[in-house]
Amino acid sequence: MNILNLFRYWRTVLTVGQITLTNLMNDGFILFAVFFQPMIIALLALFMLKDKGADYGLFVVVGSGLTGLWSSLLFISGNSINDERWNGTLESLVAVPIPFEVIVFGKNLAHVAQSILSMLVAYVLAALFFGYSLTLSQPFLFVISLALTVFAFVSFGLLIAPIFVMYRSVQQWQNAMEFPVYILAGFLFPILLLPDWTTPLSYILPPYWAAVALHGTSTTTLPLNGILFAWAMMILLSVIDLVVASRLFTYMLYKVRVDATLEME
């Protein structure tokens, strides 16, 4: 994907994002995945850790918010192209002069931005129902980590969206991919509790480094060099995702415009 296109067509990205957000707020499944499921996870975890202190509360708040982010990425961003195909608008979108990946980027940005609200919901629950006084230890670094997290998740969504639309055998595993990533990415507990052979799997997942950065900047558990390393890994994996996604989009658009075979798969 050409990064310059995102700046060249920034109005398109914002317009697509606005329209997508409007549609998302009327979808019951999306509201459940983004708000209620993370809220249930947060309530259960906060209840179990209610006597452990504010740091544990922040860990749960951030972790439950990340579960909402991943669910949104997997089920909503992953199907962002399939939705257009099911609605019969895919051919029209690939025919417009604006690069198709820019449109998908705007859709995915709206999905991820909406999911950030689940973290706020978990924060309110922790403060109101469990009496936690939650204060970010490094708010400036946390905001930077959150911005990089959004970019990393959107980039990852650009990678899986064309895979799901071109390879239906992969999409059949969509539901099974949700909870393993919760575990491998260390959203709600450290990956040190997992077997050693799972560690390389965690390292290649952008959500893992997002969790490291957000957990580390919300508390004082991670030194600055560790935070910088997590940022660098998110940027590196995002660039890799965008490069691979660009090749996949090129192949997918060929099947739409030239072969005209995508609808038959």
C-alpha cells in the first residue's frame, strides 16, 4: 500500500470513516462485540482482582479494551471487503479512481476508533463499581502508545480483509481465532504464564506489542527502553502488514477487474 495515498486522499479516509461509524452504531452485533463483551470480561476480571490494587485494575481496563479492539478487527475489519461483496457494491468501489485500499483503510480506522470506547467503558466500570482510583502513570507515553496501537490494528486489518475475501477456507476459522489471540497477546495476563513454545507466536502479533506498550505506559512496570522497543516493533510489523496487504490488494483487484472471478469464489 502506498502510504502517500493516505495523505493524498485524507478527505476520503475521513468521509468513509464518518459514514462507517454511523452505520456501526445501528448494528447490534457490533455493539455487543465492542461494548458489552469487553464489559463482561472487565467485570469478571475486576471482581477476581478487586483486592489486588489499582495497578491490577488498570491492567484489566487496558486488557479488556484490547479484547474489544481485537474482536472489532477480526469480525468487522476482517469482513470490511466481504460486506461490500455481499451488498453488491464491491464492483462499484473498485471502479472509482480512488485507490480501493484507501477506502478500506477509512472503514477499518472507524472500526478501531469505535473500539477504543470499550476501554473507556471498562474504566468507568472500574471506577464506579469497584472503587478503583485509576491514574495513568505515564499519560503522554500512553497516548502515543494508543495512537500506534490504532495504526497497528488498522494495518493488520488491511492484511486480513483481502485474505478473508479471497480464501474462504481461512475465514471458516474466524470464530476460532478470537480467544487464542486474547491469550497469546497477553491482554489479561502475561505471556510468561504460557509454555515457552508459544512465545514466538506472540512476538509476531501486533496486538501483543500493543498490549506491552499500553500496559507498560499505564503503570510503571516497563522501563522507557522497553516501551520504545514495543513502539518500534509495532511500527515494523505495521509496515510489513502494509507491504503484504498491498500485494494482496493488487491480486484481489486483478480478480475483480480482469478475471471477474471473485464473485464465483
